[in-house]
Amino acid sequence: ASQGDTSAKSVLGVVLLVGRAGQSRDADLGRQYLQEAADAGDGKAALLLAEGFFTGWVGRIDPVRGAALLRRAAEQGDAKAMFQYAITLIRGIGTAKNVADGEIWMLKAAELGHPGAQSEFGLARLADYNLQVTTDPGPAIKWLSRAAEQRDANAMYWLGAFYLMSKAYHAPERGAELFKKCSEETLDDRCTFAYATALETGQGVPIDLVRAAAFYRLANEAKPAQGKLERLAVVEKQLSVSEVKSVREIARQIREHFFATNRLTISKGSSSVPSTY
């Protein structure tokens, strides 16, 4: 880093900011090294520093500098930076609110394959359809489907809800399948609750109270709420003692399969640096 190596400055900046590899935490020096790397054209360093200014993990909160750094990284073609910069523009965080420009950046990130951007852009188009700004839900379905293929829980949930509730595009089987996929692949509490409801009422799938109770249980484990406990209690009252045991076993198997499947991904993706949003 002292010899001007950009990559070394970026890595050393993070090491100093989080206090690793035998180095004491030095936020000021860490920010300095990351800033130097960003100024030298390192888009990843610019993105890391931007995230730090939004969350405070670099020892200071400065959304204006964060937004400027996000734009710099976005202009260098980083899809994650494009997505996060789009959010700052749409919400007016650290920069003047500009929804039109924000959507342009969001679409760019979506086209580069960023699942969050695909989901957000698809949801915006779905809102246009629901508000009757357009009569064509095609763009919403297209982008939400792409995000769903990348296991984006938000996209799977809202696309599933669309197929269940839409009159013109009613496809309960597709909706229930999306809830099932989302539940098993993400354990998202909205999806597990929605799939449990589908299993309890027979929307798009045959009625199966045992599995319904198992998914109500998973929904409450993910995010406890009185309503979830009440639905679980209502369903379990209709089951035998042995069936209630099966409920717990099914929930356990789904939970363990999820963590076993995602352990390597979680390990590879773990970081001391939190995401911006």
C-alpha cells in the first residue's frame, strides 16, 4: 500500500476499519486507504466506503459522501452500486430525490442481473399495473420472474400473490408453487405463512393440514407474531397427537435442509461489512 498498490490499499483499509489480522482498529487511516483506492479507480473500494458512510461501519455517517461514491462505482459498471445508487435517488438519501433517474439506474442494474434491482423494478411495474397506469403486467412478470429465479424472496412472494389474487391472470397453482419455492429456499416468513394458508384452504394445492401447520410453525419461528400462533393453534386442534408430532418433524426437516443447503453459501458470503439497505 505504501508503494501505491491500489488493491493493497483497499484490503488494508478494510483490515484497519474492522480490526483484523493483528491490526488494531484505526477508522481514520482505514477510511484514508479506502478513499485513496477509490480515487485511483477501484470501484469496489468506492462501494465499500459508500456503504460505510451509510451504515456507519467506517466510523462516520455521511450519506452525501456515500451517495457520491455510489455514483462513482455505478458509473464504473458495478451492478450492486447501480442498485444502491438507484435507491438513494428514488428515496432522496444523500442526494436530491429523482425517481426518474433512479429508475434508469435500477433498470441498468436489473439488466446486469442484480436480483434486488430486478425485484424492485418489477414491483414498480406491478404497482403501475395495479394502479391502472398500464394494462400490461408483462414487464412486472418478466422482472419478478427473473428475480425469483435467483431466489429473491420479495419477488417470489409478490409474484405468487399476484397469481393468486389477479382476476385476469389467475393461476393459483403457479402462485402456490412460488410460495413453496420461496419457503423452502429462503424461510421467508411471508412466504411460509402464505404457503401454509394455501395448504390450509386448498388454493392451488390440495388441502394438507399437517404440512399447513408445519409451515405456520416455520413462519412464526422466522418472525414471531400472534396471528401466526393463532393460525397454528387453529390447525393443530384439528390434528391427532401423532399428526402434531409429524408437524414438528416436517418443520425440523425443512429447517435443517435449508441450513445444510445454504451453509456453504452463507460461509462464502459472510462479511464484517454490512450491506447498505
